[in-house]
Amino acid sequence: MSEIYRLARQEDAERLQYVTYEAYETIRQLELKWPAAQADVALIQENIKNNDCYVLEVDGVIQATVSHLKNRALNFITDLPFVMWFAVDPAAQGKGYGKKLLNWVEQTIIRDQAGAPAVTLATAEKHPYLLSMYERWGYERIHAFDHGTGDGTMHLLRKVVNPELFSTYIREKNEAETANRN
């Protein structure tokens, strides 16, 4: 069995659309307004172009995907790297592919390449298992919010990928907040 971790290419868009659409069935059933849940091939292509979209290819077939947001669109919530559009082909779920891909992105991309102390993601409280799954995988809730879109309470979660750097990050953040108050 061969496993390849790589950036998605435009020619992967149809397979990624299938994987994402099928994986997000529960999201559609819950009527959550997540773009990935309704993504067509054009939106997948846009995601590949505008973000770092990673895939885990097993024996030549993409089984899982996750994207690292490139721009700073979420600076109002977090200044840490943000991952999104996490999906595993339902036919491959339970084989650990999603966790392997997410771990690879956390360690290789976020920690080693970006040099970040932690990574963030968001999920809905009303989803039956995502919040607890991410918490089992080492994420902690750091912020709850409701955008008023009907999705209900959303949670921003964080996972520390470099504890030493994270301690420095928190200390500097606290010092900056203290200086801003004075």
C-alpha cells in the first residue's frame, strides 16, 4: 500500500468534489451553511487555487483532503494558521486516513514549514461527532461564536504543535495585551 501526501492539483478537482460532497452529507442534513458542503467542481478549483489544499492519496486514489487557509481572512478570530474543508471519502472512513492527513499537515506544514506554534479549525456544536473527534485528536475549544447564519454555536479549536514556541507565543500575546491596556 502506498500513501502519498501532496498538494492538490487542478486535475484533482472532480475527485475532491466527490470526496468532499459525500463526506459532508451530515453537514447538509443539519442544514449547516458551510461552502464545502455544497461545493461544485468550480468551487473546489477555486479552493485549490487560493489555498493550500492537501490530499492523502492511497494506492493512487485520493482518500482524504484538508485545506490550509492562505490569506488572513480569519484574523478577527485567530492569528494562528487555520485548516478547513477536511473530508474523507466515506468508503474509506474508519481507516485512519483523515487523522493521518491532518497529523501530517499539523506537523509537516504548520509546525515545520510555517513555523507556527499551533493550528486552529472550527466546527459546529450541533454536529453529532466532530467536536468530540477533534478533542480526542488533541484540539481544545478556545472560542465559541454564533454568526447568526442558522448554524448555531460554532467552536474555534486549537491544537499546539510546538509547545516551546507556543509558550513564547502566549507570553508575547499577553505582554502585547497588557501594553495595549496601558
